Amino acid sequence: MAAQEIEFPEFFDSLDEISPPCAATSLIGHETAMEQIFSAITGGHHALILDGEQGIGKASAAFLTANAVLGNVPLDDVQALYQCDENTGTYRQIAQNVHPNMLYLTRPKKDDGKGFKTVITVDEVRRLQRFLGMTSSAGDKRIIIVDSLGDMNRNAANAVLKLLEEPPVNTLFLLVCHGLGGILPTIRSRCQVVRFQPLDNEQVKTVLNVVAGTLLDSDQIPQLTALSGGSVRHALLMALNGGLELKENLDLFLTSVPFDTARAHKLAEVAGARGSDTHNILLRQMMFESIQQAAIQAAQNGNVHRAAQIARFDEEFGERARMADGFNLDRKQEFLIMANKVHALLHTA
């Protein structure tokens, strides 16, 4: 749990009434990953990639690690990384992103102050370089948290690479990553990768009750947990944005024969609504899950050709989604195109 009287900063992925990862005071699960982080720190490693699905606790683990290192907690056991004291000055400074020896790099606000940029730019890395220059003579431990590594554009990634090639003394880089596929191989080769696994259902339930117990209908928690894929963030997004109703409507559309044009357009209106990307993200993720479930079912039925066909489509779907985001294509139109393709795939013998 976290201290509620602290006013936490707003980040690009903040959820209303939900404390951000910087507010974490404890961690559920991830025993193997935390053992690896503990071993890396005590072994003197300077850069770790915390890799895994989005919303499973990687950023929380990074901030808890920062609390232990910067709070001079004796690292004689991995349990030192699992929780921190919310009454310390170190915790308060880290939670408010004002600790003099920690820098948190994430997507910055737009220049006009309205919303956030879609990437971490090289200007943010220059801020990191200035931070390292100003604190280099103090001799204290320093923590750099990048969230996420995949959000950096190419110039920013290359600038970070230079820092990793000549690592500053007494500095630990904790690089949160939601998938290694698009990460520069040269960055990967200079870091120790710590893999975080999705939480199991009981762990998801526990975290949901801790971070949002008073906001959620207890009757919904089992269904949200089952649909979470081990990601607390995904469960929260669904809970706070009508995700269960969206899931029901998408399933009705995908299973209907013939193609339900009216329902497809209603879903597309939701995906393309201005002012929020959340519904588009949820619907896209749900279609991903439908594709992946179809591939698993085909493999279990011994239809290897069908499973391979769906797997190829899954890759194409992901690439198209990345292009749609990169070129800022019309979300409603893109949803209709992809919904048509997914429906056709699922109903192809």
C-alpha cells in the first residue's frame, strides 16, 4: 500500500484514482526476477533490462529497488527489495520524482502542456546527461529508471547506448521493457536481462484489492482477473473503461455469422473516439487475444498448418498496429479493416 497524502506526479500512463508505480511500497510475486535483480546489484552490474508484459509490476520493482539502494538499506537479503518504508524521506522524494540522485525518464508532456508525447525523445536523454554531470562529483549512488525502453526513438536509444558503453560510476540503470523485439541489440548486449513473468490469478486478485479494492465491484474481480492475462494494468483498464461490456460485444461480433456490419461500426466508433486511446488499446488487445487463442486451439487439435497460418497473421496484425500508431492513421477506419480481417480469419476453415 502507499501513502495517500502524497501528491504523485502525473505520467502519460496514469490511471484515475490509481497510485502510480513510484508510489509502491511492496511487491507481490516475481520471486525469481527479484532474486536476479538482487544478485545483479550485489554483483556490481550497472544496467538491467526489466522485461515482460506491460502492467505486471516491472516499474514497481524498479522503484522499490531505487528505494533500497538510495535509502542505504542493507542488501543482505533479497527481501530488502520487496518493500519500503513510506515514512522515510527517501520514499517521499522518489514517489514525487524529486530525489536528487534518481532520474525517471518516461514520455514527456507535449510542448503546449496538453497531453504527452508518443516517444521518449533525445532531449530527455540530454536531461539525463546533465543530471549525470551535475551529480558526478558527489560519489553517491545514482539510479536511472527508463520506462519504457521501447518508447525511445532511435536518436534517444543511441544516446543511451553511449552512456551504457561508458557507464558512469556508482550508477545503476533500470530499463523497463515490454518486449525485446524492437530493442537495439547493442543495448541488450550491454545489459543483464531480468525476465518478469505474468502474475497468476491469485496474485492479480491480491494486487487489485490493494491498489483499487474500493473502486471495483467485488463481483467483477473474478472476471477481470480471468481476462487480465496476468497484467494488473490490463485488468484496471478494463474495470475503469467498461472493458467487460466491450469484451462481450467484441465476442458477439467475432463469433457471428455472417459479418455483423452494424456491430462492427458501433465498435469502430468506440475505438475511434477522440480524447482517449484507451478503448482503442483495449479492443486491439482483445482482438490479439482472440487470434492467439485460435492459434492455441488449432495446435491442440493437431492442425499445425492452421496454427502456423494464424501465427503469421498475428505477426502481420502487430506490424499493422505499429504502423497505424506510427503514422497516426484514422483509428476508426483501421479498426474496421482489422476487424474484417480477424473475422475472416476466425471463420476460415
